[in-house]
Amino acid sequence: MPKPPRFPTSLTVVAIVFGWLIATGAAHAEDTAATAAAREHYQKGTAFFDLGKYQDAIKEFEAAYEAKNDPAFLYNLAQSYRLAGNPEQALRFYKTYLRKNPKPQNRADIEEKIAQLEKLVDQKTATQTSPPTHTIQPALPGSPNPGGPSAPTTPPAPPLTSTAPPAAPPAETPPAPPPTWPPSNTSQPPTAQPSPYPGALPPPAPAPEKKRTSGLRLTGWILGGAGVVSVIVGAAYGQGAQSAAKEIKDAAAANKMYTADLEAVDQRGRTDQTLEFVFLSVGAVALAGGIVCYFMGAPAESATGGQVSFLPTVSPNGGSASLRVTF
């Protein structure tokens, strides 16, 4: 029973490389779509924030964070909840933002807001858990005396006359204003650290483009070098096959007998021809893969990117390939 043919190891490596390239391209496309969605929700949320529609801004910033979990959206949510009159949620998002981004430029301002919000939350909790235990009856005409039956009133004593000038009444202390919401913050941060209030944080900065010495380009160089070596080896086997064919042809022209030596030469020529076909095919595929990896590893210079098309053509007598690259 004949054994099944075994594929060369080089073809397996090339197949693995192409599969990895496809998976990398899909992941890059998914990340680009998430970034675009986050930017769209951020722009809508900022517009609502500027208009004072903080509930709508909260929905958009939440959707932006779900698309791309950048800590800047947590800060925007904290700002929106604070201005919407929800100190509990604002306090939670400020603390979450500092946990995700421990060293922001405006950390002092955020910590001051956290302290103010904690006081407001404590006051709100104390008011809810300790309500008044009784009410006070107003003094209305015809209403009974809350203290019981009316007591006889004593006429006021006549004022005493004195030569001393009357004492000045004590100065009244103005009452402390009640706590207001949202707490005002008139202090401005230094010019080197512009305050994000009342606006929202800018969108997350785009990731820096990879240099041309990226992993894909290095893979392209490796595949290209392997392809060149494979083509050279295939060409060497092709020369051996041609040499064997010429030797047999010369023997036939000289009317020599087909001996065991000529049969060995013929067998060697057939083997060299098969190896030529295999190495040329592998070399063409490796070269194409190297070119594709090289151009895919280059930083994108346009919105549409480039396209690479490759059409290999192999036959028992040799191999060829056509490559087309568009930008």
C-alpha cells in the first residue's frame, strides 16, 4: 500500500504565516472600528455636555467607554454626574479614574472635588437617616396654645430711667450659606496644566505609528530571503536535470547501449527535475509572502491603504509568478 505524500515543511510554515497574517489583519480592523465608534460617541457626549444636557452626555460617554475603555471617558462621566446633581456616582467615577490613571496632571483638582463630594454625601446620608422627630405648630389666630391652657399674662414692667446712654446692640453674625450643588470651584490650575472644567477631556491620543522595522517587515525579509535561497537551490537542481538529460541525449546520438549507468543518470535527472519543481514553487510562495508582509508592515500613508495581489504559476518544467502592488 503506497504511503500518502508528505508536504514539505516549508509549505507548512508558509501556511502558518498566512494564517497569522489574516488573524492580525482582522484584529487590526476590529480595533479600528472600536476607535471610530468611541470617537463618535465622544463627540456627541461633548456636544451634550456643552449644552448642559448632562444626562444625554452620560449616555454617550458610557457608550464611548464600552467601545474603547480609555480612562478619559471615566473622568468625563464623573464631570457629567457632578453637574447633573448626582454626587454618589460622580464620587465613584472620580475614584475609578484615579485608579485607572494614578498620575494625571490635574490630580490635585480631582482630589479636592472628591473631598467636597464626600462631605455632600455624608450630609445627605445624615439628613436621610435622622429626620426631625416632631413638628412645630405655627402661631395662627384661633389656634390653641400648644403649651396648654392660656396662662395669665403679666403686664410688662415699665422701663427704668437711667442717665447712662443705652448700650449698643450686639452685632449680628450673618448665617452661613447653605451648601449648594454643584460646588463652585473658581481656582484655576497653572497654565501648564489647563483645567478640563467645564469642558470634557480630549479624545484619546492615537497610538504612534510603528516604524518600518516592525515585526511584519522583519517577517517579510525572512520569508524573502528563504524564497531566494529556495529559488537558487531549485535552479541548481534544474541545472543537474538538464545535465542528465544532455548526457542521455548525447548517448542516444552516439548509438550507445542503455546501460545501468545511463539508467542511474536518467533516474538522477528525474529526481533533480522533481526537486527543481518543488524548490521553485516554495521559493515563489515564500517570496510572495515576504513581499506581502513587507508592505503590510509599513505604516499606513493613506486612508484606503495598499493592495497586494499574487498569482503563482507552477508546472513540471518550471515555475513563474506575477505580483501586483497598488497604493
